[in-house]
Amino acid sequence: MLAWFIQWTTQLNQTDHVAFAAVTVLTMATIGVGIAVVAEVLLKRLSAGKPGAPQPHHPPGH
């Protein structure tokens, strides 16, 4: 799967630079979101249940 994607993007770079740029931006954004989600889940699991861990504050009426 990854090899196919690399080959496809390489060919796209040679044929259509604008489409290659769009694919690159979307790929990097997707990777960034994935890293952020993994970090968020890991940090929540590491701090869950620990005494003194910050708890979310929800003001009354919200």
C-alpha cells in the first residue's frame, strides 16, 4: 500500500505539480492530525485517575 502511494506521488510530481502539492499538503495534515489524536489519548490515559491530575472545569450554566 505504502509503496503504491509513493510510486503514485512520484509520478504525480512529474506530471502535475499542483496536484502533487495538494496531495502533499493533505498527507501532511492527515499525519499531523493523527499524531495529535494519539498524543491526546496517551496523555489522557496517563493522567486519568492520578490524584492531583487536573480535572476539566465546566462553569455552571454551560
